[in-house]
Amino acid sequence: MSKNVDIKNLNEIVEKTIHAIESGKKEIFDISEKARNECKEIEDELLELKNKVLKTIEACEKLERLEINSRQRLLVVSRNFNKFSEADIKEAYEVANDLQVRLTLKRHEEKELIKQRNNLEMRYKRSKEVVLKAESLTSKVGVALGYLSGNLKGVFEQLEDMQQRQFLGIKIIKAQEEERQRVSKEIHDGPAQTMANIVLKAELCDKLLDMDKERAKNELRLLKEIVRNSLKDIRKIIYDLMPMSLDDLGLIPTIQRLVINFKKETNVKVDFVVNGESHIKESIIQLTIFRIIQEALNNIKKHAKANIVLIKLDIGMDKIYIKIVDDGIGFDVNEKVNSLDDKNGFGLYSIKERVDLLRGKIDIESKKDKGTKINVSIPLCEEEEQYV
């Protein structure tokens, strides 16, 4: 969907969607009715079939009794053939044989009827499930139609803002994943590698203790130095993730520490100037100011190729003003700040969003080969309470 959405076209799309859902609802209702009718027909057929099965079972039981009696009669006649005539013996045999055939056929009929009954019960069960699902779907479609056909006033006016939030959400997720990858790489290349080295050094020291104690002492000294450096790396990673010194030392010392680390890493000259007393009470504003400066310095380190940076804080009674200036290569402001295209960085957009969330103002000036200037103002005091 494009950024500038045609509201009229959207309205037409919604109307067509409602029409399609209404047509679908009618078709679902027809399916439901057909399924109900089929269920009724199957139910009637099943009742009739059950009666047939019951009658067949009763007929089988009756034939079984007659067949048993005929076999007993045949047995008596056969044993006492001198008392009975040949016609009596023939009649007894024919009766027994006839009942046996009739019983076999009736049992087969019973078996087939039971099979039909079971199949019909399965059909009834499936038809009943279709009815229940169709009724449930009809109800859900009705709810959806209720929402779509209800009061849509103000929805389209919010679409552009929702779209921006969606893009921002995607950017935030990507930034989080990039940050996780960065932290993972830092841990892998730093503390993880160091820990592996420590294990090897410890194993070497263990072997040297019995062979060369002096060399073992030297290796232990090296091992201590490696542990110290690893501890520094871990503390740096933790500090980048969450500057605990904000609570312990306050905003200004935390920024000073950030600046010192930046200068060590980049050899860029940084002037940090503070005017006014630091009376910022709300931790969310302190953290936002710190993150703005941290993000700006990260962008300078990655892209600006600057030699000199100025960071200036003017802390007033009702607002705090932040100015960040560098003499780097500059960039196209509209492309980097206002665009949400995947090719552009997230840093400056992140700064802008942080400022907007605190109802502040931001102005970014930059030209190619002429450096960058960022001016930010954030309300304090009474307005500060709105962010709690």
C-alpha cells in the first residue's frame, strides 16, 4: 500500500468486501440448510434401518431355535430309524436343511443391515459436524459484518498513522535483531574468545606447576591480565545495553563517560558543554537524552568520517536543549530521516521518534561534505509529568 492512500478507493474496497462477505454468508446459510435437511433424511432412514435390524435379529433368534429343534428331531429319527418310516426320516432331514439355509441367509442379511446402519451413522455424524461448523461460521461472519458495517467514522483518517506505526514497528524489530546480532558478535569475538584462551592458559599453568614454576608464574600474570581485559569488555557491553550509571551518577557524568569512550575508540575530538544545573527528575527523559546522544555518536562513528564533534546541553527551567554538531561528510536529510525505506538507516529516525514521544521538537540540518547539525528541545517541569 502506498504512503498516500486514496480514501475513496479504500471505501470502495471495504464496500466490496462487505458485499462479498454477505454473499458468502448466504452461501454458508444455504450449505447449512442443505446439511440440516440431509441430517433429517439420514436420521429418518437410520431409524427405519434400526427397526429392520431389530426385526432381523429377532427373526434370526427364532430361526436359531427352530433350527436347533430340527437338528434334535433329525438326530432322534436317525437313531430310531426302525421306528420311523423312510418318509419321516426324509421329511426331518429336509426340514433341518431348509432351516439351516434360511438361518444362514438371515444372518447374512443381519450382517449387511448392521453394516449399512454403521455407514449411515458415520454419514449422520459427518453431516452433523458440517451443520455445527456452518452455524459457527455463519455466526462469525455475522460478527465480522457487524464490525465492517458499523460506524467507520475516523477509520480512514487513522490509516496513514497506522501505516507509519507499522513501518516503525518493522524498523524497531529489525533494529532489535541487528542489536542482538551486534551484541552476539561482540560477546563471541570478545569475552567468549577470551574465556577460551583463559581455559587454555589455565591448563598450561596446571602443567607448568610441576615442570617450570617460574614460567607458570609468568603465565598466571598473563592470565590475570586477560581476565581483567575480559571484565572490561563485559562491562562495556553491559553499559551499552543499559547505562546503570544514570541511576548511580546522574545524566551528565554518564554522558561524559560515553564521550570519553567514544574518543578512545575513534580518536575524534569531542567538546561536551553543559549550561545550567541538571535538575531532570524523570528517568525516562534522562534515558531519552542519553540515547539521543548515544545514537548520534554511533551514526558519526559509522558514517560521518568527522574530525570534530560538539555536544551542547542547555538545561532551562521548562526545557532542555540539545545540540550535536559534526564536521563530517553530511547526507540528504529527507532521505535519511523522513524515509522508511529499508536502504536507509534507523538511527536518525529513532532519534526523531524518541523526541516525538516526549512531545519535543527536532531539527536536523545536513549537506554533503558540510557536516551535520542536530537541534533538539524536550519539555521539562509540569509537562514532564505527562510522560510518567
